[in-house]
Amino acid sequence: MKYLKYLIVFIMCLTFTGCGASGTGTKVNTGIIGEYTYPDVKDSVVTLYYPSPDKAKVVSCTQTIPRTSQSFYMDIMTALLSNSSTGLTTAFTSGVECRSVMLVQNILYIDLSWRFSQMKPADIFSAISMMVSTFTQYSEIDFINLTVEGVQLTLPDMPLRPYMLFSAYAGMPGDFMNAYQAKLKLYQNDMPSMVDMCYVVIYSQDSSGSYLIPQATGVTVTGCDYASALLKALLAGTDTGTPIFTDGFTVQSNTAYIAEQKHLAVSLTCPAGWTAPKNWLAPQAIASTMASIYPDLESLTLSVYNGENRIYNATTDVSDVSTFIRSLINVYVPGATGTKLTKAKLLVSQMPNSMDLTDFTRDLLVASNNAFSAKDGLVNSVTIYGDMAVIDLGKTVYDTYQGISPEKEYAIVYSLVSSVCAYSEATCAMLLEDGQVRRYFTSTINVSSPLYSLPASYLSSLT
């Protein structure tokens, strides 16, 4: 019965035209109809959080924000910097700017200008409450990482206590302020006895050992010894992903940061019989993790000892680490036979978090077909206009799929449409060829008008 239901959905998708459906019929002309006229960028209606008039909590308000060529999250952040259209006052003081917003895995990285750290602590915590409450309402975001001019957020009177990841919470700005005042008292009078729990970013690796996958994990920091806490968390690993370190690794000696050289030296002891994997990513993982507490860090040396014998030594530049970081996300791709959609994990260089999903769609196509490579000019652009995505593919894609069966055509088309819609505000997608409207994708599915994503209930059933 379930098979019959999906067969009916499939037949409907191949029968109708218009936004959300596809068309069939006699193959009259599979080629170009004409140039596509891009729509104007639509405004978005969103829920934002602002301090209440008494500043005791943050309250929600619905307002329309203009969409720009920036990411959706940057447009939201821009709105939060100003007062709401409903009369609520932002906690951000005049002159604070947002330098960048980037989503990696489930962590949203927000970099603010220097004026943010000059705000009063009470206003800083109100602003943090605004950002955390607004952004963690989106299912793809679990944590917020705040930096100021690229440096982990600290307050002027506690420079050695960086604020790490913020998670969704039910507290109020006053809760932040109370915790801050308690920590400040210890910081000024008895720093070694300070014990703090916080979330930090560490890394696992993909199954091939080629890329780093960021993960959030909780750590306990004693005093201001963040380095030891972060390193122990890295060695312990995470609940998901492939571990970088096998069981039995320990810290041989305290990390040594040489400020004049902007260099960090880390020494570990390995378990008996361990040998370093080829292209081991441990140096890059440690460097990226430690950069959050050593903002000037430029290079790192990792030494591994078996007893008194050093069996591994490598140095890495922090500036090169970002090339190894990927996000692992769910997508919909043609299965082994190419005729049915399946759910799969995809490593992406950039999270599909903005109006431009070009890199994401290119990665999706490469994962869907071994004949493609990232250098093939597969995707010209993928842009979101309100509830519609415009996917402009290169001629190579259409040429490659000529002559395939209707079932394979369905699978690749709805892999693109449903995956792009899943990571954007869009509910339907328009497929183009080099900026022009095509009649059919190959011979069956009419792509001369937008196609709806497949029903969420069907996509959730895929394995």
C-alpha cells in the first residue's frame, strides 16, 4: 500500500505542470525556450527577539526584513542591530557592526565589530539573548559562537575567560548577568578555584580521514586553563563521526605557547603499538581548536611519544586549516540503480545557509554522478527568491543525462529540487540551462516552470 501511495505521487509529479509539479507528454522540444527573467528579491517575514521594555527578558516580534545579496542569517543579524518595527529597542549600541555570519555544521559563527565588547555587560548579555533566541529557533542551528574582530568574545574585566559556545536556553538576560558577577568575584579574588562548564568546538573526521567535522561538546574548565580542557576533549572524541585519536592517548606535558613566535607546541603520548595514519589530521584539529583561545596563533607543532621516543612530529600553519573543515549533512540522491531517491550524508565545503547555494548544489551533483567533477562547470548559480529557488545548471549536466529513463530523470531532478528546498526557504525550484529556460530536463519532466519539492512525509520515509 505504501508503494502504491508513492507510485501515485510519482505519477502526479510526471503529469502536472506549474510551481510544485512537473509535466509529461510527447517529446516535442527538449531544448531552449528562451532567456529567463529573474524575479525581484522578496522580503522575508521572520520572528526576531528583543529585550522587553523592562529588560528583564527577551520577547518575540514578527517583522518583515528586506532580503539582500547577503545570506539570510546576515539579513537577520542586520535587523537585530536596529530597533524593531514594532517599537522594541535593540540592545546593541550605535556603531556595532556585524563582520560576518557563517554556519558550519550546527554552529553559527557571528563576528562583530570592536564596539560590541565596549558595551556595558548588561547590554552585552541582552544582545547575546537576542541572538541566541532568534537564531536557535531554526532547526539547523544548535549553537552560537561569538567573536569580536575575529577573536573569541571576552569582557574587559575578565580577559582570560573567553565566552565559548552559546546554546539554546530558557534563561533570561539577568541569568547571564548573575553568573557573570559570580565569576568576576572569583576572577578577581581566587582565580585558581574557578570551575566553569561550557560548550566548545572540537573535531572528528570523515570516514576517509580526509576532512575535519566540527562538533560541539561540553568541557569543565578549572581556573583559566582552557588549553588542557580543550586538548583532553579532543583526545576523548565525540559521540558522532570517526575519532581522530585512538583510545589511550594522553597529554605528555603542558602546552607551550610562545607568544613572540605565535607558535604552540603540543606533546602527546600514544598507546603501545600505535602508528600515525597517512595524512593524519590531528595537527589541523588541534590548531583549529586552540585558535579560539590563542587568537594570534599562526603555527602549531605536534609531537607524539612512545615512551621516551618521539615517533611523530609535524608542524601546520593555522591559515591552512580551514581547507580541511567540512560539514556533514543529509541530502537526497539517486540510489544505487539511479531510479529511486535515497537519503545520504554529504560532505560540503559550505553549508547551504544563504541565498546562494551554488557550492552546495555542485557538491550534490558530484556526489550523485561519478562522471562529474567539481571542475566541470556544473552549476552557474543557485539563488533563492522568496519561496522559489532558481537553479542555473551548465549545459554539461543536461548533456550527461540525455537518453536516461524517466525513472532516472525523476530521481536526479527531485534530488536537486528537494535537497535545495530542504536547506532554504524555498518550496519550489526553477531549473535553467545557462540562464535560459528549457522545455524538458531530458525527455519527460517539464522544467519550463518551477517544480515543487516532494512532500516532507515522503522525504522523511527515505532511507
